[in-house]
Amino acid sequence: MSTSDPNITVTYSSGTNEKLGTSWDVMHVVYHREEHGVQRIANSFVIARDLGGTIIRKTDIILDRWEVVRTKKCCRLSNGALRTEIGWQQKEL
């Protein structure tokens, strides 16, 4: 994905989560920023969607905790980018 900042690249990884089960599609998005020739992680998030359209986001990587996304505000990163930009068709939040 291209961004307005040429020093930022975005990587998407899709798969499943063992604890959620196979009915969940999980997406991990990582923003990398190049500074002085070195790629560093600038931001990242993990979200998942089940067959019914429920969207959840990971809130704790170590304890594998998730919460349901109920509003558009919950989908925003600290830099204002929408987590929904990954192209999922989703229910009205």
C-alpha cells in the first residue's frame, strides 16, 4: 500500500488465530518507517472478522485479549488512519 509519506511502507498478513478458531479471518497490519536507511516499525495492529461480520481488535498481544469493535472511533489508529482501510466490507459501525 502506498502512503502520502514516501518513507512509510505497509505490510499486511492474513491468516487465522488458534484460540479464535478457523471461522475468524485475522489481519496483522504493520507500518514501517525508513529513517537513515533503517526500516523500523512505526505502528501495527491486529483485527479479525468472523463469518457473521463481527470485527474484533487485539488489545493485549501477550495475553491474547480481544475486544469487539463497536464504533468507527475504535477503528482509528493514533495517527488517524482507519483500520478499515484494509478493504473489508463491513457492517455499519
